[in-house]
Amino acid sequence: MIQKRLLLLVACAFALAPASRLSSAQDPGRVELVMVDVPLRDALVALMQRTRIEILFETDLVTGRRASCRITTSDPEEALGCLLRDTGLDYVTLSSGVHVLVEEALRAPVLASVLGRVLDAAAGTPVSRAHVRDLTTGGGTVTDGDGRFVLGEVRSGPHLLAVSHVAYEPRRDTIWVAQQTVHATLSMHQRVLDTQAILVSGIQTHPVGHPDVDLAGILENAQALAIGAMGGADGVVGFQSDPGGGGSHIEGGAPGDHAVLLDGTPIFIPLRNGGVFGPFSPLAVRSLTVHRAGFRAREGSSLAGGIDAVHALTRSPGQRLVAQISPLSSNLWIGRKTGAVSWMIAGRNEMGKSIRPASLDKRLREWSRPDRYLAEELFGSDQADLAQLSGILEDRDIIISYADLHAAADAPLGSGRRMYVSAYLADNRFGTPVLETSPFDFQAVSDEYVWQNKALQARYSWLAGQRTLMRAGTWTSSFILKHPFEQSPQGGTAASTSEFNEIVSGGGYVGLETSRSPRFAFSAEAGVRNLDADAQMGIDPRSEGRQLLPEGQSQMRWLWETTLDSDWTPHPDLRVTLGTRLTYHHGRRTVYAEPRLGIERRARFGQVGVTGRLSAGVYRQFINQVDVASWSFSAILPTFRTWLPLNRSQGPATALHLAAEVVAAASRGLSFTLQTYQKRMLRVYELGVLQTDPALVEGSGRARGISGAGRWELGRFTMALSHEWSLSRRSLPGRFGGESVSTPWAQPHRSMAQVSWKTAGRWSASARVERIGGRSWAFRRAYYNYLPAGATNAVFNVARPDRDGLPVHIQFDVSFGKTWEFQPATVTLRLDVLNVADARNVVEYRQDRAGGIVEIPGLPRLAAMTLRLGI
């Protein structure tokens, strides 16, 4: 009959047989199917009525076929697949979204693998950390650093892939599986215009700054200059920078408890997370990932977390050159695709004291004022000389010189092979020149310091078999800290040389990613790393012979590492991550394990989508990172950081993490995040009492916190609110009576409110206020490290730093911007004003000889313009 040959679009409702049930569970976004041997046609009609999914089929095709299915899902295609299971039918999805039923082949289904890449549609460069979901099977994975992914053991026929990434428009593509290995390339179009960085934190991913006007202007540069922040990262709840420049920390961890990586290579930053500026040019970095409590095994070994930066091979579509100039730095990025090779070169240089804001220069001189109290207590210095020196310093410029150069290239080599290489060089100088020709007889002749970073890495990836991606790489990273004069504060026995802190590290690795089934993915990596430290840094101001790492001390430099990670997706909305890191310490002849577990669940309640994550694990740190307080007379560089390999008597620092996070996103741009963490520091190493050996002592600690953040996009306005409560305490034998005390970097209460506005004409404005309360350790760190524990007067007592409180810190910042399009150029002009109210926020106290205290203020009011040009 002709009727039997026609395709019917069935759109009416039928009552189901008693043996079947279809309900919404009071949630219109979910489908619950409970069917036992019901006519397939009836089941399909009911599914269409409930979900509005469109299904085309011939009458003869479904006649006589029956369906059995038990499922609860928010994905109509998953429900359709369940109904067709064991019926001999399959479906094809047309470009219009209509699903056409077809008969399965009589032969056994082909089980194949999908090896794919996700690329930027404009530049052709890989998109890493893109989520790829097979909506046909329910499986999924995440692309690696080369944009590759693998889906294994999938059935022949059509598969609908959904690809998503925060910086790109979501995309769906249907691929046909008809052979053992299918190669798929998926392109994505950018939806964030030239954003400075993408921040990934826990289960949240979001762009930094405004989608139309780049925020990598004076705001981030000035904050980095003043407090050592990493541009943009302060927008992540749980990532904090000390307003007084004590460094950055992640969820209660010490500034040295997290790693900083650039393209997977560790970057050593010896002075307060960059000291007086961020470590990288803002144009050089495309993405910035903050790993918080409960991070996965593949994301490293560290007590607190990590910061992963990735080079920017591309910026806005079609742009080949971007230049940015502000009173603090000039930045340049050049990149393009030459044939199949994508490459970039980026750099930054400071603009010199002639255009540096005068208010910032004045504040830097105030910070560098000699600490006359400490000088007399430690060395008995003459107060008349110190007074004269203070007057000289107030009229001298601070030396600030910084420059960095970045290069990266990505080249396909054919047959699924690819090579990625990158390099990073930095040269920094900071200090006060006044003592260079000083007539005063001080141990420290200058406070000028020079440090240089070098990093190089190469990564090769290729396809191996039907379900496996392979990669191998090598890297090296180093820094050297110099004092270019004869004598150096904390120079120890190495006072005759200008170098007193040097680290050289390198390693290699080989890894694989494979998928044995649509719902199971596995990755493994094995590698070796080496650390060679030369820390000729004195640890006692009264004895040049006492060094942090005495010459000839045995160092356990070699570590062999293995990482195992697996992702199991038993349900499209449920993912279980199980992994571990195994590290062999050759000096102790011991293998240390770091098991990790994570569970992520997605759900939908009406118009609200909710994602929750629960994670736990063991975290170790195999390189001791120590902040040593400077006792030099100028306090502009209050601490130095050094890295020390473990020796045979030391086990690795160890912590236990338990973390939970819930993200709820509703319609109309409303989202809310709630997160909490608990960290138990079973073993940490810090500088102990200096009069006894060893210099590093083993202690313990704990950190906990809870935070909430909300964001609402309402037309042209975006509003954000957040509040964090945190506690971080540590105890060390021989310090502060062995009691547990709050840590110097703790910020118990931190609140932020921000509102942004934009127009269709690409005008923008934003205002942000931040409040920090409950800080302690109010005095200069050297007081607590080097003065006798009983040193006390009516003002302070260095025996209990957590009782020395600082006042509440409040800072209000505003910015205005405008972008013009002049084909082929884009021009952005931006005005930023930091600390609009010119609040004299106290970041540190010092003692004066009369028994009172001297307040050291934080960032002054700072206004400046940033000009940006893209071609």
C-alpha cells in the first residue's frame, strides 16, 4: 500500500498500555520511562508527546516490534536510544534536527573508535579543555593540550557529538561510524572577543574581563605591581593575593604551596610571586587554570593547588598583531598561521620612571624606608646615620626594570603527528640604588636585586592504534637571583659573589590517553625530573656562616613519577574520576602514593541547571619551598623564596583534601556558586628557630573555608557578589611555644562586589569594591623571625603574631573603556582608577625608637590610561 511507503510525522497522543509508565517526576526537563513489552509505535508517540522530539518512520518499519525500557533522563535522544534497544532499529539525525528511523544492518555491529581534534575555526589552532559529549551513547571526554580526544568502542552508525568551551560557541556535529577508526575534526567559532585569559577553577570556567573590552590594562598591571598578583586570577573565589605583597595563595595554602606552570613547565618566581609585577606579559597568555582543593592526579603534586598558564597562539579571529601601552608597561603580540604551522611571539617591557605614576613612585619609596628599629636591634647601627639615610631614600627613585619574551609554535607533521614548542625568558631588576655609593658602614651596601628566568619545552603527540593518543615531551626551567655588589644581605659565605640563589630543573615524560568504551577513558603518564639547587643564602643575620643550604649538603635531586587517571561515565549526567600519582624518591628508596577521587553530577530542575562536585585525595610536595625574611635595612623586598630538594631525613610534605562545590545556573544569566574545603596538613616544612639546627623544621597545620558567589547578567549590566570565610593555622616545634597560630597570609573575611556595563556602541564601565578583614601578623616578618621571642613592649609581642591585627582593608576601583573598529584595526582606550577614595590601607606596621609604631600604607590612588591596538 502507498500508505505503508509514506513517512508519517506522528504528533498526536496515545494512552499507553498498563504495563508502561511515562512521567515527568514534577520536572518538565526530565523524562522517566518505565515500559515492559509495549508496542514500539505507542512508545514512540508517547515520547514525542512528552519531549516534542520529532521522529519520522514508516508504518511497516515499526509494526510488530515491541519496546522495553527503564530510564530517567533529561536527554530525549538518550530516551529514544533506550526505546530502540534490541528492536533492530536505529536512527539518523538530519541537519534540521528530525530523527529518521532506519533498520540496523543484519551483521554484527562494528565497534570502532573516534579519534578527533577540536580546532579554532578562524586560526586552525587546537582548542584544549573543550568538552566533547557523544549524545548517542552518553559517553564523553575532554580535549588535551593539542585539542585531541578519543572515544572508544562505539557502535557503527550516526553519532551526535556536542562540543562546548567557555570561549567558543557550542557546536553539534553528526559523524558516521562505518569503519574501525574514524577521524573527526570539529571547528569552533570564538564568542569572547580577544579576552585576556580564560580562568578554569574547579567545575567553573569563565572568561576574565569584559567580552568586548579587554581588562588586561592598567588595573591588572597595577595590582601586580603593588601586590604581586597574577593578572585576572584574583577574580577566582579561593585565589587570594596579600595586599601587603606577601604573595598569592590558594584556599589557605602558603604562597609556596602551589606550583606555577607555563605550558606544563614549572616557573620559579623567587620574590613574592613576581615581587612587584606579574610574571608574564598579559598578551602572551591565552588561558589560566587555577587548581583548587581536590584537584585531579594529572594536575600535579602540591599541597594547595596550582596555576597553569598556556601561551596564546591566537587572539581575535584574523588578528596578527596586538600592541598595548600603559604607564607601567608596553606589550606586543605577533602571531599568524604560516602554511599549517601556527606561531606567536610576545613580549613586555617596563616604560621607565619618566612616565610611571608619581603616586606609585612615592609609595614605593615609602615602603623602602630603612627600618631603623630592626637595624639597631640586630646590628647596633648608629641612629644618626640611619636618620640621614632615611632622608636620602625619600628623594631617590626606585629601580624597577622588567622584561619578558615568549615564543611558541604548533606544527602538524602529517598522519596524526604534531609538535608543539615554546620558550620563555625574563629579566627583572628591583631595588633601591641609594646604598650603592653610600658612605655608611653597613653590612648591606645595596638593596638592588636581579633575577632571570629561562624555560623551554617541546611536546610531540601522535596517534597509536584505534583508541590511543600518545605524547612525549621534555622541559627545562631555571632561575638565578643575583646581587650585583660585593656584599649581599643574606649572602652567607657567598658574599664575595653576586649569585646567592639558583635553581635548575628539568625532566621528560611519555603519556597516553585511551578510551576502551564510550563511557570509560583512561590516561597514564610516566616521567622523571631533576632539581639542582644552589642556595647560598644566609639564615642568621648575626652569622654569615649559617646558610640555608650549606655547601656539600647531600641533595636528593631525582624523582620518578607515574600518573594514572580514569573517567567513568555510568550515566550522561554522572562522572566518576579515580586516579593516583606514584612518586619514587631515590634518596629514601620509597614510593609515595597520592590517591584521588572525584564525583561530578549534573541535574536540571525546571529552568535551573545544577552541577555538583565532591573530591578528596592525598597531596604531597617533593620540593620544599621556603620564604626567608629579609633583614636588610630597606624593607622593599621583605622575603626571598627558595626551593630545596628533600634530603634523606625528610619525608615529603603531605596534606589531605576534602572539597565540595555546587554551581547553579538559571535562565537570564543568573548563576550561583557555593564551595567549601577542608585541608589537613600532616607535614609541612618552614623556617624554624634560627639558633638551632636544622634550619627547616617539620610542622603541621590545617585550613578550611566556605564561600559563596553570585553573578547576574541583566541586559547591558553584569553584577557579581562574593564572600569568603577561611581559616589557616600552623604549628612548628620551637616557634611560638609550639602552639597553633594563624598564618601570615590568612584573610579570614574577604568580600567583593562588582558591576559592569556595556553598550552596543562598545562603551563599557565597571566598578569594584573589595573588603578584607581579620588579618594578623601585622609587623614586618623579620620581627617574628629574628627578634627574640620575648621581645615585647606596650605595642607588640612577637611571641604571638596572630594577636597583632591589621585594620580592615577596603579598596574601590573603577574603569571606563571604549572600542572603535577601523578596518582592519581595532582600537581600545581604557581609563582605570584604583583606590578611588585614596584609602590609606595599612599593610604593615614597623616599630620606631620611641616605642610607637609606623604605619606602612598600601596602594595609593592610581589613575592611568591604557591604549590597545589590534590588526
